[in-house]
Amino acid sequence: MNTAISLDINVFREAEQEADNLRISVTELCSMAIQAFIINNKKSTLTKELDAFYSTHKAVIDDDIMQAQMAILPEEDWEW
């Protein structure tokens, strides 16, 4: 599918240079950039959903798991 987009001339020039460095077309570079944006946005949406969930649900760690985790940590001296 083809579509037309408008880019600032400076952005286009940088895209041209980067596409040349990668030996791909500007169209391929733009497609890759849009795909990366979509993937990152989905991750952001997932993070927002998890934040919303944990803002209303208390995260509780089982005592046995907590003790097992503490048992594998080395002893440390604290200096104040």
C-alpha cells in the first residue's frame, strides 16, 4: 500500500543520509520508523495498563518466597 506523508526538509535530509548509510530507500526507513513507533507505543500501553492494575491491587509477596530471597543475599555491613 502506498501513502504520501509530509516531512520537514531537515528531517527528510537526515532520513536520506541515514537511508544511504543503511543502503535502503527512504521509504523503507520511514516504514521501519513507523513500525518501531507502533511497537514502542504498544509497550507504553501495556505499562499503563499494569500501572492501573497495581494502583488498585496491593502487591503481596508470600512470606516463604521473601524468606527464600533473603536467604540467598550475602551479609553486608552498613555504614552510616
